[in-house]
Amino acid sequence: MLPEAEINRVLVVTAHPDDADFGSAGSVALFADRGVEVTYLLATDGDAGGNERTLDNTGMAELRRTEQLAAAKAVGVTDVRFLGYSDGQVVPSLELRRAIARVIRQVRPDIVITHHPDRNYQFIAPSHPDHRAVGGATLDAVYPDARNPYAFPELFKDEGLEAWTVREVWLNGGSTPNHYVDVTEVMDRKLAALQSHVSQVSHVEGFADFVKGRFAAWAKQAGFGEGRYAEGFQVVPTG
């Protein structure tokens, strides 16, 4: 794995608002506290989400973008970008790969964090089809697209974006994590980020306890002991 001193920029690629906060907001807060530049890239605006909806899809998309900006701020992220794909209809297309490769070349991250592209049969929630599509497209954008100067040559010809090699990808939501991050000291900020998504979680009774229990279980699995919280990832070397 990359030494902490060699991690200067991180790109988090997700399908929907709140995905980054469930999957990696604690790790992101720790990165930001160390001065690492973190960018969020969201494929959709989450326009098909919400509980007891009174808004149409356009209004929900606007609300969820606003919620995501507030959630990002809670963990120290100010660079948040949206691709505008339709919620629930994302596929790992060449167009999506190009869009993600563009941002990789713009941001030039050392690490990319994204969804695991495989279905998790132990815990189905992370396996939303949009998650798997974005995870797969992101891995393809990392390798080979972003690093290959002859892939999507218009990115260089028209936009001046030179090829870039991402050194690691951290996948969340899979069933085979091999790296755990102790997020105990920033768990309050992770929870604040999640609670910024009022349209998604305000109706969930006992939401804070649910979140704490979920990430306490990761900490136990990691061997961190009682009273700790952790996020789990499968780290894929891509350098």
C-alpha cells in the first residue's frame, strides 16, 4: 500500500449523493485533516431517491446536490462534481468511462475510492446496479483509459489533459475487504455528513445507532476492539 506521505490527492467516485458518506467519509475526513486534497465525483444527482416525496425529479436532484455539498463540507471536502446521469439508469458505458477518465486526468489523484463492481451476496445494500456500474467504469477509467494517451485522444487534443496513472483504487461495499481504517476519532463527522442527507435518512428511526453499529462491526472484524469504528476497503494496486 502507498505510504501516507505519498498520498496527496484522492478522488472519490460514487453513483449517488450519500454514497461517499456511507462508504468512506471517515477515511476522507482523516485524509483532509492531513492536508490531502479530496475531490468527490458523483455520476447522478440522486433524482430517483427520497422518502414521502413532494418534489419532482428535478426538484429532488437539486435538493440532493445541496445535501451532498453540506455533507462534503462536514468532512473537509469543497470540490464536488456531478456528471448528471439519471439515477437508476447508469451503465458502464464508454461515455461514462470517458467522463471519469477526464476527471482523473484533471485531478491527478494518487488514490481513487469507488464502489466494488461485484455483487455482495453477504450484504446486498451496496450492490445497487448504479454502484456496480460506476465501480466497473471507474476501474476501467483508471486502467487503461486515464493512463493511456491513445485512449480518448480528444481529452488531450481538445482539452490538454495528459495521461495520468492512479497508483491505488480502494473499493468499498464488497465482501472481501483487505484494509481497514480506524475512523473512531472522526465518527461524529461521518455521522454529521450522513445526517446532512435529510431527504434520505430523516425518517429512519434510530439512524445514528444503526450507523454506529454497522461501523463498530467493521472495527470488530478488523480487530480494533470494543468502542472503535472502522471503514473497510479492498485495496487494488494499479500503479
